[in-house]
Amino acid sequence: MKKTDVANNEKGKGISTILFDLFRSLKLTIFLLILLAIISIIGTLITQGATAEEYVQRYGLTLYEVLDFFNLFDMYHSWWFSAILLVLVINLIACSIHRLPGVLSQLSRKPGATGLEDSMIKVLPYVEKVIVSGPAKGEEEIRRCLQKRFGVPERFETPSAITLYSEKGKFSRLGVPLSHLSIIIILVGAMVGSIYGFKGFVNILEGETIDKIYQRGKDREIARPLGFSVLCDDFKLIFYDLPGKKERHVKEYVSVLTILENGGEVLKETVRVNHPLHYKGLAFYQSSYGALHDLTLGVQWKGQKEKTLLRVSEGETTPIPNSPFAIRVLKYAHEVENFGEGVQVVLFKPNQQPRVFWLLKNFPEIDQKRADEFVLTLEEVLEKEYTGLQVAKDPGVWIVWAGCGLMILGLIISFFFSHQRVWVRITRSPSGGAIVVAGSTSKNRIGFEKTFADLAGEVRSASRK
């Protein structure tokens, strides 16, 4: 074909035809799948949903701004990721529309009003002739053989021959369209979850009730009301029993949660790792655990016998009474290098660098080495355990599960069933002739060969009765 003819054909195509040809392209499908694979690798390498401070510390300010511009820190909820999924859905729909007429034509195709013609015998892959002397016999026996192996046969009669036609597994032609449809449903479910779903977290102290969770934003944590309350009735740590070892290793951690709504208890359930609590479309997963410490510090000024008690919480900055100073508890430790309980603090004084040091409960005199105008001691520690929960909402999860179920059905139909068709033509001739057995299969040729050989043997036996 000349270039001018090609150009004229392209001009003759409408914009809708050009777009349809583009979206049904197999090259586009391969490109999109490779692109999604690359994006998934990037999403694995770059932590998703962390704070801006963590990203700046890890990548530096310049690289952080570049990655943030392309939404690579929350890529699965970005507009461009949803756009890629949408294009893949359109691509699969276009491919299915293009293939569907051929599949429907195969499903509705009949063997022909005149039965098995010589022209068909030349193109069918499996053909065997049984030579008989005298009039062919055994039509009823052949019919029973076909019915047993393939289903009730149809009968076509002409002046010169009788043709029996039978088939099975016609529905196997739907395996590929069902698989395509399942992928479309899965992608739609993923988009629904990406657009309307969310993930958050919350830490609940034992005995505490919360009514909101927190989502990580780029610069801050965003509170999201639940519309109901969650009470942590109990939190338990279960350790492995390892005789002779001082170190304790956590075996399991569980939370007993109660859903409260309108002033009453609605649901109570024990939450374990991989065994979440579900309520109103939200799933509460056991994610982490820890402890908060409320501490009492003693402040004794030089020249004074009385000690001032100061209550502080881990991670908070508290002013020291009657002074311009402040103190923050950085962390508490049950054991500080075999010296017992201790707490790391940072002392803030005007016009001075913050000073970090340890206070040991069993050695109250250790702070005297600072040679400061006051001495700090660790008096009392109150430990409160908390459970860390991840809270997720994914309205598309059931759509995805439905798509997965349909995909399994489509794969079973595609791999374990085939469309098998057979013809048996019995020649009407007093002097004898041939019984022609012909067949075809959409797949599993090796298995069909054995079935076809057995059928041909049964036909041969029936013709001699």
C-alpha cells in the first residue's frame, strides 16, 4: 500500500476511531503495567505518609521539595496515580469491547444446517475416517457415545448422509472476558479506596476514651472525628517463657476495646495483631504499644532544707517554680547501665545552651556533680501503658474482593475448561462408504487427542455391530 493511501485512510478515520484504536492497544497495556510496577518499587523505597521533618532529615530540603512536588510521599492517593489506574481501566474496557463480538460469535455459532461438509473436513484439525462395507450401522450407539462424552447431539440429515454434532465447554470462551472484567473491577475498587479511604492512628491509654484519630499531613497531624468513642478497657503484654534468661521477649500484645455511642456500649472486642475490630466501615488494627511516664522530680535549692516536688510528663517541658528555668523529660529507662531506674532530662536556662544529663533514682546525689544552684532528684515514676492502633477505612475493599473472586473464576474457566466440538458423518450408501469423525478444541490439545481417539474407536466398534 502506498504512503498516500495510508494517509488517506488515516484522514478518513474519525477522532473516536483513532482514540479507540489507541486505548485498545496491547502496547499501551504493557506500558501501563510496567509503569505501575516501577511506581510500586518507588513506593516501597520511599516511606509513605511520614512527617515533613523526617523527609527533610532523610533527603535534605532541596530533594524533599522536588519529591513533594510530584506527590511521591503519598503517591497512592495522588491524582496522577488515580489517572494511571483510570487509563488502564479504559484500556481494558476497550480491549474487551474489541474482542467481545468475536467471543459472542463463537458462542452463538452453529455447525451449519447441512452438517459436516467436505470443506470443513479440510480445515478441522482432527479427522478420522472409518471405512465400512455395506450400509453404515450403529447410529443410535454413536449417539449414545456422543451424549456420554460431549452432551446431547444435534442431528442433520441430507439425502446422502446423516451428521451428528455435539459440543461441550462452550462457556470456556468467556474465561478471558471474565478475567478482563475482574481486573477492571479490582482497579475500580482500588480507585474508590484511594479517593474515599484513609488511614490514621491513635494511642489510647489503658482506661482512656478517645473520639478522634489522627492522620499524618505534610506538616502536622490532622485530627479526624470518629462520630463515636473508643474505650481501652485493658491492654496486655504476653511474653515468651524462656527459662534461665533475664531478657523478656514479647510474644503477643492485645487490647480490649469497647465502642461507645449515644452514651451506651455498642460493641466490645479483643484486638490482636492481624485480628482487627470492625465498626461502621472502620478497621482498628493492633499496631504498636508503649508506655507514658508521669514523674515526680525533687528540686532542692542551695541553702534550703525543704525540697520542692515537681510533676512532669515524659516529652513535655515544665517550668521550674520561682525561677526562669525549665526542664523537659526526654526519656525514661527502667535500667541505666546497671544503675537502676533513670530519666534523661534537658535543662533550659536563659542565654545558655540546653544541657542534657541523667538522673538516677538509686543515686540521688549524682546531680550534685553539676555544681549548680539547685539539685534535681528522681522521686517517683508512674507508668501508664498505651495501645497504638492503626485505623483504616477502605470503602473499595469489597469491590476488590469481588474482583478477586471473579478473577479466580475466570482463571479456572480459562485453564481447566475448553470448548470441544465433534462431528460424526454417516454416509448413506447401500454399497458402503465411510463414517467421518471430526473435531476441534479451543485448547488442551493433548487431552482432546486422547478423547477424540477414544471416540473414534467407539464409533468404529459401533459401525461393525
